[in-house]
Amino acid sequence: MSSFRNPIHCLIPPHVFDHMAQSKDPKTRRLAVDALTAGAEVRAMRSMLGVMPVMSAIPSPAGKKHRLVYDMQGKRYPLPGKLVRSEGSRASKNPAVNEAYNGSGTTYDFYLKVLGRNSLDDRGMALISSVHFQRNYNNAFWNGEQMAYGDGDGQIFRRFTGSVEVIGHELTHGVVTHTCNLEYENQPGALNEHFADVFGCLVEQWKNDQTAKEAGWLIGNEIMGPAVSAKSLRTMKAEKAYENDPILGTDPQPKHMTDFYKGSEDYGGVHINSGIPNHAFYLVATALGGRAWEKAGLIWYDTMLKLQRLSQFQEAAETTVQVAGTRYGNASLEQKAVRQAWKDVGIKV
């Protein structure tokens, strides 16, 4: 079965681990290999289970917010692990458990209160999280059924549950699956990552009540450890998130179509080329001002509902312009901002 039909959506892209694997430090190399090996094992398991009923079918008993947090206790399998906290139960003494519980709740609340969506499938599906996946695991992923979070090694990356933006990003992959279901390859895959980045950022901004001007527009800044100079994993601004970092290298994300990555790595650059639509969204949000989820976010959400499995950047751009016109009027300030933003990243609409 195609890996694109049963992908594992990891926060940390393979090019980061490829660079770490070339390190002179044996510990850094080992961490990279461990992360890549764990990802390969989970993908293999996901492919094997692809024809079986999945956890995403588990509904909320009351059709509303329902969180289940499991503890993997440093193991890779079998997911989800031991149930340690469920909806309405008391807080745990384990910080990762509480972070996963609270972060998934914030994400649920954002989608319901801002976008009118009842969980990932819009039917109240349970939000399932597994913490302490593997020991020192430097990643977090959505496997099509649930979330799993590593604790990081404490030096390169910190605990992944420590960032509500990371949680919002990964859970949004579930929303994409239940809406446009963008194929995880090439431009559709980059759009998949793009929507996850956009709504991950918006979940955090909404939680903190930040305006577009106040927001940092950084993805993963809370998970960066003391051993790296990188301020974040990605950024939606025109700059690079990091350059010449001795462990991570240089952020490869382009912000214009002239720098579009055409290679085959990372399923055709899904974590790389997502930088182009990411920057377009940032330009729209900052041009309109105010709180980004109130206008730009609504346009992007409506667009996500209209796209299809093989949608390309051009279709996404055209759809955002159409949606802006429908919501705010043709030739409106909002529609002009959307059109200009895509033009600024090299896509004419």
C-alpha cells in the first residue's frame, strides 16, 4: 500500500536528521539514526494496518471534546500505551501528560469556537495522544489515528508536548485528512504541511490573544534545545529560521517560487516547499492586521474545505482569492491583500 495513502506526518523533517547524521559527534549521529529508524518502523506498521479500522473512528461519548492521553513509557510500540488521563480527570504529576491534554484541548476549542468545527472530523472524534514515545525521541507525529510525542534529547530538542503550536500543527493534519485529504507528496504534500503550520500558529496566537503584529510567526521555537543556535524549526517570515547551525545546518525553506525545491527527498519537499504558501499567509495576515484568525484564518479554512487530494499551489492561490471575494467582496481590501501576497511569492492569480 502506498506510503502516501498512509503517511506519518512528522514535525521534524528528514533533512534535519540527514544533517545530524553527518555530525562528528557520535551521540548526535545516534540520535538522528534512532529518530529515522523509529519513523520507518511506525510507517511500516501504519501501512500494515492501513486496511484495518483506525482509532479515528472512536467518537466522543457525548459528541464533544474528549481527550485520552496514554504513556508509552519510553517504548515504540504497541501504540497507544497505558491510559493515564481521560476527559475530565484530575491533572497528572507528569508534565508531558498535562501538556498533551491541555494542548489538544486548546486545539479543539480553537476549531470549535473560531471555525465552528467539532473536532478533527467535525463529528466529535476523540483526541488521542501518546507521550514518552521512545527514549530521547526527537520528533512528534500524527499517524492518521492519533498523536505521539517524544521527549526530545534535552539538548537539540526539548519535550515536544511543551509547544501548543506543535500540538495544533500535528492535529491539523487530522483535519486535512477529513477535509481535502491532500496527498502527502510534492505540491499537495507541501500544502498539507502548510495548512498544519498555519493553523498551528493560529492556535498559539488565539491562546495568547496575539495580533498578527505581536506574533512571532515561528514554528517550533519552544522545542529548540540549548545545543543549537536555531531560534525555531521554521519561520513564516522572509528570513531563514537558522543558518549555518553546527547541528541543524541551514533552513532550506524557500519563500518564492524561483527557489522551489524540485528534488525527490522528503516526498518531494513537503516540509521545504511549504515555506512558499506559508510566507503568502504571513503576508496576508500582516497586511490585514488585527488577529490573524479573524480574517486570514477564515479564508484559509474555507479554502481547505474546497481543495482536493491533488490540488497544486496555483489552485490553492486561486481558491483563496475566490473565498476572499465571497466573504468580503470582490475588489475588497481582503481580496486585494490575498492576491498581492501570492504575487509576492511568485504565483499570479
